[in-house]
Amino acid sequence: MKVRLILGDQLNLNHSWFDQIDDSVCYVMMEVRQETDYVKHHLQKVVAFFNAMRHFKSAVENKGHRIHYFKLDNPKNKQSITENLNQIIGQHEATHFEYQFPDEYRLDLELNQYCKTLSISSSVIGSEHFMTSRLFLTEFFEGKKQLVMEFFYRRIRKDFNLLMKAGKPLGGLWNFDKNNRNKWKGEPAIPQPFKGAPTSIDALEELLKKQGVETLGTLDSANFLYPATREEALLQLDYFNQHLLKYFGHYQDAMHTQELNLFHSRLSFALNTKMVSPLEVVNSVIDYYYNNEETIEISQVEGFVRQIIGWREYMRGIYWREMPNYAKKNVLDNQNSLPDFYWTAKTKMNCLHHSIQNSLDHAYAHHIQRLMITGNFALLAQINPDEVDQWYLGVYADAVEWVQMPNTRGMSQWADGGIVATKPYVSAAAYIHKMSNYCDDCQYDKKKRVGDDACPFNSLYWNFLDDKKEHFEKNNRMAMMLRLLEKIPAADLAEIKKRAYEIINQPDAF
């Protein structure tokens, strides 16, 4: 008898494990406090995972496989992955244990060590999801002084012949990012986001309450947007192609007080639980583009493909190249505490209020809200990246550490000193106004640096550059901003810094 473990983010029905029915194999899945409690998760995140896991269990059974599923309230549930495995291995007198490579370092280490304690044989297999191996990025950049995502992205495009023609990039350019920075001003109309079939998630919410699982955020079952099955995820992909792709690229960096989703696909949860694979997603989008070239521009498609095969695969490579030390990096030595308003959305800064409230209500925010609003403020306020990491990992339903950590600690907080991003992604109010309508109804003046009604982002921005300038003296991409900093009169800079430290010391008053 073989026991095979399926983790909660390994919901890949196309995995070769399931190609043949084998009565000598027992699959095991589990809802455990080990996973609900290692960080304080959003209620919708835990519900979305459990809901998808339970549907996956049924799908595996319907294929004819034997599977043991530990529900959270099962009296026999030891609330530990390895203790539950010991129970199942003993119960079935198993002679072999198998698992798929986990995508989180802590679980990879735990299961690797666990296998060394077993008196039976064990083996590990790939998850058959990603387009590149764990070590592909490490090998690709071996001997290089700097990692550049663009070169990695081009290699993947070539290897998989994606948006290519006669060995050249379709449209003559590899990257249409300059076309992806439009502000959305109410037109074109944004379709409602895809919503799958009603599912019984209220019972899962009640289960978590009864079991005393601490969560954050709220749950509105009538507006729950996370797919429960592969079939729903594929419908969500089709919906994106038919209704959203046409304008995705133009407005992928836009933000608006009345719109949460804009033209984003919201496929990240389905991808990160492995219901669908990155290659099938990008192939579907590209095929749809080829069939509709008269109405869809190449820049819309390339922007989406770059997010999936560029950043997503790239971040995974960074994670496995740099862990476990990556989790401790704090190059800028930021030590401040995360403001309380990250948990309540009670702030007078309109951009932060909307972005955080959306996150608490929906366990979702798109990448620019995460990077240039919540992440931007955290970096400018010099928040300890450990606290920022914990918040991002907990608040978003699609947050799995391998993708969350390099995005947060690397790209957003520059805590890795430039491994992911050549310069910090920081801005004053001008950028936020350029890409959103957040400033329109804000009580703070986007043009002012000092004064009670001055936008906090402005003073924080120049103070950050001044406080951390020694870190950026040799950074060519920061040279222009440092020159502008030098031109600020000393008396003015002193006023700016005074205002900035009022905000840093009492952020919840703003």
C-alpha cells in the first residue's frame, strides 16, 4: 500500500498521479490548524482553500481513486500534517510514502525531514504545474552580476514559442509596458467579474468559528468570487478572454474608488492552487487573441502573458534561489510597526482607505494597489518587512509564500537590496493621482509637502530618500531623484522631515 499526500495548493487534476486507478494507493488530504494558524489569514482565504480542497477530494473520488480527507473538526485529526500521516500510514500498514514537492520552504523542509524518520520507503515527485524548474532561474543567471526579469521572460517566450513569429517577438517588441499605464476614467465600461455557481461556504465559516480559528476580514457569500473547481476556473479564464482581455493591458495599472477588479482576470487563486496551469492559461489567451486580432491589440495580450510567465515564474525562481535567508533580509534596516489601520482601513488617506478596505472585504487587491499604495506607504514609513510580509501573506486569498514573499520583501519593500527590483518602488502623490482617482476626494492636498492638509506620501517620499540615500548613492536609477533631493533648500527639507516623522510616529492619526 502506498500513501500519497496532496497539499491544499496542489489541486491539479491533470497530475500524472491520477492517470491510472490503483487500489494499492490511498491519497490523503487534510484541513489542519498547523496551516490555518501559522499566520492570521483572511476568512475568505481559509474558506476558499477549504472549499476548493473539498471539491477536489470529490473529483478525485469520482475518478475512482481512494482518498482519506481529514476535515478540521474530525476527532481523529491531529491538526498536524506529519502526525496525520503517521496515523494513515499505520492504519493502512503502508509500505511506501509519496508526496509532491511543496512550494513553501517550511513544508519542503518539514516533509524532507519527516521522510528521514520513516521506517518505510519514500519518494517525491514534481507538482507538474510550473513552466520552469525550481533551479532554472539559478542556472539561467549563473555567473551574472545582476538578475534581470526581462531576459528571463524572453527566454521563456522563446522556449515555449509564445507570441513569437520566425524567432522574433510578435509585434516587433518584447515588452509593451509603456502601453499599460492608462488611467481609467469611467470608460470603457467594466463588465461584472466572473462568478461561479453558488457553493455552500457559510458552513465553512461556521466551522472555523466553532473551531476557534482566528481570521481577519469579512465574508459575504453572495459575492464570493473564488472558484471551487477546475471547471469553474476554466470558465473564469474564458470569461476573461471574452470580456476583459480587450482592455486589460491598457488599464492593468489603473486604480479607481468605484472599481475593485477593473479588467483583471482574478485567476491568481486558481493558478496558485494549481487548478489551472500557467501554460494552459497563456495558451488560451494567446489563442483567443489570434482568433480576434481585429479587435484586440498585441499590447493587451503581452501585458498579461508577462505577468504569468514573466513575474510569476521569475518570483518562484527567486524564492528557491534565495531561501531560507531571504525571509530575514532587511537591507534598509526598517524597524517601525505596521499601523493599526492596515487591519481596520480607518485612515483619512483615501488611497489607503480604499485599498485596505477592499482587501479586508474581498481578500483581494490587484498588483498596483498592493505595490504602489499599501506597499509604497509601508516602505516610505519604514515598516519592518517582517510585519509587512505577515500582513500580505494573511490578507490575500492568493497569497502563498513562494510568490508573496519575493513580491513583498523584494519588489515592494526592497528589503533584499535589489535582488528582485533594481530600485525601490516608491512614489509621492503625483503617481497615485496619475493612475487613479483616489486623490480627487481626499482631504489631503496631493501637491503639498508640508502643512496639516499636505498629502503624507509627499513628505514621506522625500524623507525616505534622505534617510536612505547612502543605500542608493551608486544606484543609477535613483540618481535623478537624489539630485532633486539635493536641490531642496535645507530649511524646506527640515520642515518636510518634521512632517514625515509626525506621520511615522503616529500613522493612525492620519
